[in-house]
Amino acid sequence: MRWAFRLSWLVMVLFVLPVSCDAPANTAFIPVGSRCSGDRDCGTSPYRCELKLPGGYCEKPCGVDGDCPADAACGLGKCRRRCTDSTMCRMVEGYDCRDKGGTSLLCDGQHLP
């Protein structure tokens, strides 16, 4: 019976406790440009949810494309989802694929700067 208790304690220490710890800074949970209802949906700081945009919009501050995840690029100081056409964006919510003057086309909308 003692071995069962020790085994259950070992399992908890090895598998349960690490999962409950916070993720490190700069960890994305979902792709940039995804719907969100709060910062925790998007990832750890500096990822955030811009709730002023339709359905929320996961974003991250940036200075250059290299500050963004591989599926995003920097546009006007914020990581935006890369696209080649509007079907890759959340069209139903008013987002489409646009040239924002950067290195890539980005999912954006008329309501965005």
C-alpha cells in the first residue's frame, strides 16, 4: 500500500505540477490574428487581445518582422497575420488581406489604422 502512495505522489510531481505552472514570457497560445476575449487567450506578455477590434484580435507589439511569429509580420508596430488573399483572414468579421506598406500582405480591416 505504501508503494501505491509513493507512486501516486511521484506521478503528481512529475506530470501534474509542471502542467499547472505558468508558461514563460513571450509564449503564443493561439496564432496572431485569432479571435480572443482576453489577453490570456493569446499567450503570455507581450501577446495581447485587442478587444476594440471585431471578435478580438490576438496581437503582439513589434518593431520588425523578426519580432513576430513565423505566420505573422510587423505592420504599424503590431504583429498581424500574414496572408496571400482575403480567404486567409476573418472576412465575415470585416478583415481582409491588405498591403500595409511592409514586407508582407497582412490580415487587416477598414476599421484598423
